[in-house]
Amino acid sequence: MDVHRLRSVLDAVAADNELFEMGSLLKALDTTFSQSIQTPTADTAESLAEAIESIRSASEIGQTAALSENRLDLPREIGGEDFAGPGLLAAVNRAFSAGPSPANIVQALGTLRKGANTFYDHVSELRSRLEALSIEPANSPADEAEIEIRIPAPLYGGSLNGFAKESAMLDKHLSVIVEFASGSRPPLEIRGLDSGSVQLYLSIDHESGVVLVKAIADIVKTYITVQSIRAMRKDAAARAAPATVADPLATWENESATTGLTKVRDGILALSKLDKGRKNELKAALLNAIFWLAKQIDKGLNIDVTTAIPPRTGGDDDGQSDHEIVDATPKQVAADAARVAINSARGAVRSLTREAEPILRLGPGYDDTDTPEPEEQTPEPEKPKAKKR
């Protein structure tokens, strides 16, 4: 992660702490729980529920909740996984499961609170140092979205040649989806590139961002459906179910991926602004793009779509920030609507828990060869007819 993206992550973490006072929320939770043990009444029970709700709300609507998994790597790497975004609520839940004794929970909450205070102090110091060096955050423009992609090293063989092939396939298949969404096919501009498991940051228009993130979310839902069917099939096998039960489950599992991904393709076709002729030309290429993305996600590819997080302009009494734009232009209204649509779809994208081995079986209709999709055809001029002698 370069220093500009580091700055943007630190800004998001700091903004949550400044607006919601995360350390104070944890302290209040710690204190309220101790009081509820000493005087277990309806009032203390209600206070405890309110303290937990405050943590939940801050975790779900804060700026770090809008960060992609790639950007949340930073808090993990500096020991802050339990103190930023979704990780904080998970840490609170673990604290309440620390043991059968209330004393265990008190100890776990106290440890969590102290760790959070130390983490936020480190974030503040590091952010101040970057500001002193005039390091600006790497935020995407307000009128664009950003595709964040992580390609695990095994997916491209750890070689430059393998990465070239993988990136070429990404460009090929993403461009098809972008054309269906926006009606054009501009070059996908690289805004950033990190190392290790290669991380790409690509610029994309809002219309394409909305369509792409919804497609990814539906691919993930298809994957989860296949997981559920597989679990049922394995349970049936463990119980020595007869073939009349096991065989239909196996067939259902094998067909579910193709059926689900074809529906993803049909959803994009329904939204597309392309003319009927161009849709028909690209229909097979679009299905290949969806199938290829699903196959790569199954193998470990992480792909997400993000938008710029609007600046906070203060907070209401309920702790929620105010993002209203006074006298907004149509472009600003469209950008805000796209941001809402993208962020609402990202929940499904981030709910994926992969199997140890790839599980998707792609049936008829998927072409795994690297063949070019059809280009727009221009009619050739008619040749002059030969004159009769």
C-alpha cells in the first residue's frame, strides 16, 4: 500500500474515532456491563442494550465500514483489526463470549478498551506525521468509482508472464461489462498498484460501477447457494441417504452455478442501454465474462467497487453523520445515488467465505479460451460494378 492510500485509511479510522469517540463508547460499554452485574435491574439492562447498540451503529455506518477488504488490510497489519469497522463489533461479540463468568467478560472488555485506545493513539500520531509531510489521501474523484482488485500470487503463478495474462483477461471481461453498462468502452485507467498479492485500483464510471458491483454481489450469492447445496449433499452422504435423495442433490449442485450465473448475465442485459444488435453480438462474450469472474473469485480473486466517501459535516444527536448537499447539481445527485447503490450492494460482496478448494462447476455456455469478443462492424463500401464492353 502506497503512502497516499495509507493516509486515506488512517483518515477513515480517525474520522470514526473523532465523530463517534470509539474509545469512549468502549469505556461506556465496559462501565455499563459492570454496573449491570452489580445492580441487575431493568434500567441497567436497558443501558447495556443502548451501549451495545451504539457500538453496532458506529461499526456499521462509520467510514471504515465503507472501506474495501483490501484497505482494511492496513488496520490488520498494525494490530487494529479489532478496533476498526466490522472487526470492532466482532471483537465485542467475542468479549461477551469470553467465558461463563461475568468476571471473564469484564476482563475481556477492559482488554479491548485498552487496546483500542492504544491503537487510536498510534493512528493519530502516524496521520499527523503524514500530514506534516504533505501526503494527501488517495481518494477517487467524486464523479467516479474505483474497482479494487486483489490477485493472489497463485492465481498468476507468481510470474510476470502469468500476471500479464491475468490482467489481459481482466481487461477483456471487465470491458464487456462496462460497455453493457455505459454504452462505451473506454480504457480502464490504473490509478494505483500494490505488490505482494497484486492489488490493482482502476477508474470506472458510476454507471459501470453500479452494474459491476451488483454482478459481483450476485456471483457471490450464487457461490453461497452452491455452498449450501454442497453442505446438504455432504450431510446426506454422511447419513447414508439413498440414491433417490443423494443423486438429485448432486445434480442440483452441478447445475446451480451455471443457472445462477446465467441469471447474472440476464440481469445485465435487462439494464443495458446498448442497441439490440450490439447486445446480441456481445451476449456470449458477456456470459463468458461473468463465468470467468466467478471462476477467478472461486480461486481467490478479490474484487470490489468503492466510491469516494463524502466529507463529514457534523453529526446529529443519534451519532449519524450529515451528508446532505445544499443546492446539489444533477451531477452531484447522480453521484450520491450511485454511491448509495454501490455501497448497498457491497454487503453481499464482503459476505463470501471461500471453500478450501474451488467448488464452482461451470456447464455448457462457458468458453474458457482467450478469444476476442466481436467488435462493432462498419459496412464495407460497395465495389463499383464492372462495365460491360
